[in-house]
Amino acid sequence: MSNASADAPLVTIFGGSGFVGRYATRALAKRGWRVRAAIRRPDLAGHLQPMGAPGQVMAVQANLRYPDSIRAAIQGADAVVNLVGILAASGKQTFEALQADGARSVAEAAKTEGVTSVVQMSAIGADETSKARYARTKALGEQAVLEACPEAVVLRPSIVFGPEDEFFNRFAEMSTISPFLPLIGGGNTRFQPVYVGDVADAIANAVTGSATPGTTYELGGPEVASFRTLLDRMQNWTGRKRAYVSLPFGLAKLSALFTKPLPSGLRPLTVDQVRMLETDNVVSQAAVDEGRTLADVGVERATALGAIVPQYLERFQPRGQFTHYRG
């Protein structure tokens, strides 16, 4: 681990304690950067301390709904990364407040503080005309950031996998309590899952100048697979056999409405997530042709699903994660 000195460059990472944030924190700390993780609950960010040398990683309080806290978190920084995003709205933490207005506030504060190295995390499928609020506000956030900071780098990953992900873990957990799994829209939607460590390296590369300013990159892994294929592989890795129930998109949205009162951990999908499944989530041919992919931001060997996912899905094995060690 790098021993960053007090005069090492400083990066402020909004959402630095989240799924992608913790990996981005570690990637930048390894490169000698001091990391200021700007989050709502710094008291819950103790897991970030081992990511760097003593004093290299610091958590500070910031909320994208309060511009003053954003400016305070950016003061003195050499680079700014905004990773804040939500999969489901809750109270005042709405898609508009965080992914659109919040992104604008971060970019405007960075501009005011004279920070020119800005990285905005978006998502493949971001589209201001989308019916999905997630996709629509991601696109609005991109626009706001590039208006304030034209030299900003925008990263659009497909679904991100890793030990703390919300995809494989969610459906693996569902398979432990349900006799069937839902195939939304027949399970034909295509994805290009990308490893969280590769996304973190792309972020670090963009911060350190390996990306073209003002460019939007689309990040996908080495495999394109349908929703059903991903569920098949999940079941194989967990040793479970669950039947599939094909749900047309309309019926899936109705089901999501009925399960809305349940805690998010018990809900298969939200209406917004069902809407996202109506469109393939893969790197576009335009991004490939124009050199705006994971490889073009310096991550030339993307990590395959099979190299990572089986390890963290082991705990969902029917007889426990150590079954295969018992002879």
C-alpha cells in the first residue's frame, strides 16, 4: 500500500463508501492519492480505513441535497469523482435529487473550486427520453456535469458485479427462499457485466489523466449474456435448481407495484428496474468504433464472470459455503 505524503494529490469521492466507491478508494490510494470520501454517514465508513496507509483515507460528511456540504468536501481537492446513484428512491433521496440535481451541484462546486479533473459515474442506458427514472436522471446528470465542466469524463458501466453487488447476490438470495425465479420479459434482455475492480481501475485511470477529457466511455466486460443465461450460471454456481416463471413486462410491473410496501431486500424488482429491462444493457457499436470502451480507458484485460462470481456465491450453497471441502 502506498504511503501517501501530506503533499500528495487529493481526490474527493462522493459515494466513496458504496459498492463501487470502496474499490475506487483502494485503487486511487494504491496510486498514492489521498482520498476524501464524501458520504452522508462518515461514522459508518470504518471499512475504508484499511484501503490506504494511516491518514491516507478520510471520510467526511456531505449530502448531494445540500450544496454547502458539497463545496466543503471539494475544497483543496485536485480531482472530484461522483459515484452517487440509487436503484430505488426513498423519501427525500429521489432520483432527481441525487442523480440529476446532485450531479449538477457537484460539477458546479468543482468548477467554482477550480477543479478540472472530474469523473461522473453514469450507466449504459442513460437516456433523457427513457420511461425509467433511473435512466432519465442519469442522462440529465451527465448533461449537467458536461455543461459545468466540459472536460469531465463520464463513465457508463453495464451491470457491475462483485462481492457486494445487487444483481447476483439478490437473485441468489431469492433462490434460497423461493421455489421459482422470475424471467422478466422472457429473460431475453442482454447484459455485459463488468467487474467492480475493473470499473475502479477505469475511474483511477480517468482521474490520473489516461482518459480523453469530455468523453463518455461505455464499460462492459468480456461476455455478453441474456438475463436467463446469467440466472442459469448463478444457479450452477450456487448448486441450486429453481424453476423459471416467465413474466411479461406488463405483469412484472404490476407485480412490482404490489410488492412496493415490502423492504427493498425482499422485493424482486421495482417498476423502474423492470422498465430498464426492456432495453439491452451492452456497450454500443458506436462506442467500440469511436474508441470509448473499457480498453480505451486503460483496462485492456477485462475480468470474466467465472473468475470472480463463484467465489462470493459459495455462501448460497444448499449445505453452506464449505460443502465441497468435506470430501
